[in-house]
Amino acid sequence: MARFCIGAFVATLLFTACSNTVKGKEAWDYVDVRDGAHMFWWLYYANSSSASFQDLPLVMWLQGGPGGSSCGFGNFAEIGPLDTNLKPRETSWVNAASVLFVDNPVGTGYSYTDSYGALTKDVAMVASDMMVLLQHFFSKKPEFQSIPFYIFSESYGGKMAAAVSLELNKAIQKGSIKCNFAGVALGDSWISPLDSVLTWGPYLYSTSLLDDFGLGEVTRAAKDVQKAIVQEQYDTATELWGIAENVVEQNTNGVNFYNILTPSSDQFKSSTENEGYLSALKRRHVRPLHGQSLDELMNGPIREKLGIIPKNVTWGGQAGQVFSSMSGDFMKPVIDIVDELLAAGVNVTVYNGQLDLIVDTMGQELWVKKLKWDGLEKFNQMKWTALEDPQSTGQTGAFYKTYKNFAFYWILKAGHMIPSDQGPMALRMLKMVTLQE
């Protein structure tokens, strides 16, 4: 009885907090993107004191993993109107844009499939599902059809965002989706897995987190991953990637892959001797997005608030299966897709956190230099511009440069989850990318 009363009390607080924060301007629904595949979305209308939502952009946020929930982690831990304690977030992106969270791919968060076979296998399938969802969304919400629409992403979400953006651009040209697509932003994104892995050693060494012996071990493990990718043995490459992460952990006393200056939680540290590689990868890269407090929030009061989650669906219940189903696609690069986007005139932004390891900035810069985009030479010759930290007058918070339809933001003092680590700087970047500054 006590537990029930506490749950009811928290639910009441949630409804009050949501009402006060977003003034009731929310919507959510399921879309059946395929037989047996059900995708959940949650929209917050922009809540600005100086402009109506019609005068502000619409941003779709895609989380990583694959298997991380946008509606859960991205919403309550990063950019939504409320934090995980249900308190208003001062740096919420809803202050500057309407924000659409999608639990993507199917099986992530509140999204679910009726069988394992209905889960996505690669980013092409992810993009196909998303076209169904976006067609439904813009048909159901015609007030957003003319509003500038941006896709922002994080980690593996960036890899999916690139593929989704390419298909969306084609769908708009064909007339099958009506929206004002204005650009895609790839945050700490898994665009070229090999370039990330090959730079782990040099990055850790340069930050005094590896000695010469450790650098040698990490480099050898990275070369094993490289060999598998060159031979297009992508399942093997994913397995070897997990082994390389073990080598990093063992030589750095368990460095946090998401922020090298933040201690790793003991529950996400070094693997057991008999732990399989997929279990290790889920432990490091899916479970951190489904902490106990967030699980309780999403499977308790939030579930009650939404009112449409099927009884047999647990938030995050299929996350591990999503990762497993996508494992063969996980290590494949999508640099060519970014090139296609740039060639098509789509605005592309790359942004990365200085303290991120899993997708370190060194690796991002390597794949950017591999682009065939005709503006690359001029872009590389440009000098970056410093941006003041909104939290610290006179302190540099980021650097950026932009040329034609490509931009790069280097976010200082931030790890993999930039909005969590540097909320004010992330919000300023959002406004710059969406042409509000």
C-alpha cells in the first residue's frame, strides 16, 4: 500500500510539473511502421516567452545505442523540459524549438515489435521505418509542414540520422512527405567506427591515460578491428571492437568511454572473464542509458501519464535485442551517405565533445577529411572561431567553422552526451545551427 501511495504521489507531481512546464502543449502516439513493428513518438511544442511555436523550428532527436531511448534518456537526461527528478531544465531545447522524440529503432524504449524477426537489421531498414513515421507525423500535424525541420542526433543515432536524412530528402522530392527539411546535425556520431577505434590509443596516450605498454596493446587491438573491417567481416569486427574496449578498460583502470574525466560506475566497469562480447557491449553502451531511476520513472509515472503503452510492453525491455539485431551493421561506415547529403545540398553539422572517448574528436576529424565534398579543401583551409562559454564570461566554450552547407563544432569540457555536460553551450549551438543566432 505504501509503495502504491508513493507512486501515486509521484504521478501527481509529474502531471503538475508537466502542466506547469509545457502548458499542455504535448502530443504522443504509436505508428505501425510495418507488420508487427510499432514505433512511439513524443512531441513537445516549443515553449518560448518571446515566440510562438509557429515561429520556431522543429527538431527531431535520435538517441544512440542502438537501443537507447530518445523519449527516455534524450528527453529526461539531456534536452527535454523536465530532468529525471521532474524539475524544469533551464537549458531545455524546448525553450528554442519544438522537439520530437522518437524511440527508434523499433524495440527501443516504448517502441516494440511482436517478434525478434521484426527488429531492424541495418540503417537502411531504420530509415525505411522512419519514413513511415514521418509521413504519419506530418500528415497528423500539418501545422509543422512549413516549419524548418532539423534532425539532431547522438552517437549511433548520428549514423541513423544520416541515413534517415538521405531518404527524407528523396521522399520530399518525390512528394511523399511534405515538410521543410532544413538540415541534420551529427553529434559524437558513429559515422566511421574504424576512425574512432584507431584513434583511441593516441587520444588516451595524449591525455596521460595510457603508458607506452598500454598504447601498444590498444593499438594492436585496434588493428585487429581494422583487419576485419577491411575484409568486410562486420560481425567479427563488432566482436573485436568489444575486445578492444576490454583492452582499453584494463589499461586505463576502467576509463569512462563517455567522458574521460568522469569516473565510471562500478556496475559498468570491467567485464567478467566469461562475459560474451555482446553482453559486454550492452553493459557499456545500452545499460548506461537505462539507469534504475530512469527505469522506474519511465515504467511508473510516465507510463501512467501517457496512457497508451500496452500492458505487455516494458520501457527498454527489448533494448538488448535491438543491439543484437543490429550487430552486423554496427561497424559499417556511412561516410558515403554524408557525402551524398552534402552533394544534394543538405545542411550538415558535425559536433563533438572534447572529453568523449568512444567517438573521440580525433576520429571525427579523420573521417571528415575523407569526404569527397567539393567544399572540403576550402573548409580545411579555414580557421575556426571561438565561442564564449554562456556559463563563464570570458571563457571559451567551443570552437566552430562553417563553409557552404557544412559546419563543425568542437564543444569543450563535454563528453559524449554534450547537452548533459554542457547544457548552455549545447543550447547556444542549437540556436546557431537553426539560424536563431
